[in-house]
Amino acid sequence: MDDVQYDKRFTNRNKIMATNGWTWLSVPINKDHKFLANSQVEINNELSWRDEHWKKIYHSYANAMYFKKYESFFKNVYDIKWTSLFELNFETMKKVINLLGIKTTILKSSELNAPGTSTQRLVNLCKAVGADTYVSGIGGRNYMDEKLFAKNSLKLEYQNYAAKPYPQRLSDSFVPDLSIIDMLVNVGPESIKIISESDVSLAPIAS
């Protein structure tokens, strides 16, 4: 969704485990860009966020079982002086999908020429790729016009993902909703198996 408005809640940050509990990794942005589309948001490289992130990751996970397997990938991310937040997110997402062995086509919404706003835009994106179902995050209940999907012969489902617990070196009890970094360094090649065995309940709402 490169051409929708930037959302400050999660677009530039994620959580990892630290010695005293989870902590944020936040990428600073140009404050004047917070109301722009995702693809237009630039990173504030006047702050030394790359060094800070790498130190946090290294100090938290250097002794994790599979850290060495992925260390060069993590380090390479922070060796690049990114200027676009979207490109940082997009390129690392593609790399992680590849590491997990997931085979799927990824398209930018700007490539699909789907007009409209809000729910109508989502409907048009579905039509542009020939979809028969739209799967939304659970938060979509708060803003989507569910009937509009039915009017366009599209099924609407909400995903309510509950992660399957896995061993975490820095926590005695499982902490969910962390960056994929945490899963990779703790369980390595088993990551995709754990993801596929997690509870992904889909509740149909409209058809």
C-alpha cells in the first residue's frame, strides 16, 4: 500500500526482546512527511538510528541459537543509508519472505490503477487482481463498509492471528507480536512451520 497515507502507529517501528523485556526499534522520519503517502515519507538520517538499531539487535540476540545464520542479513540492512521508509520496509519484507521460503507475488497498490478511497479503493484493488475474497486485519471492522464487498460479489473475511508460542532466549514466558527477527534467531528454519501452525482464524462477514 505505497500510495496510502502513512500511519504512525506501526509503519516505522517494531518490537524486539531485550534483557529487560521488549523494546521498540523505531525509524525516525522527516516530521513534515507524516501526512504524506507511504512512498513519499523520507527517513531522518540526521539521527544515528542505524547504529542504535544494530547495537540493540546484537546485544539482545548475539547468543541466540540462530543469530549467526542471519547476522549478515541484519547487518547488511543497516549498512545501507536508506532515504525512503517505504523502500526500507518493502525490500526487507521481500528478503524475509524469501528467507521463510514463501512463494507469492507482491504488487504495489500504485501499480494497479485502482481509483476511489476507503472501502471502495479496497474493492477496486480486489477487482484489479481478479480476487474473490478480501482478507482484512481485525482492525478493519472499525472503518470498512462491509456491505460494499457483498454488492461487488466479494467475500470479506477478518484474520485474527494468534501466534504459536516458540522458545525465546530472553523470556521465560512467551511474548507475542514481536518482529520476525525474534523468531528467526530463536528457531531459525522452523520459523515457517511455526507460523503455519499458528491459529489463523478467518471469520466470513459478507459474501
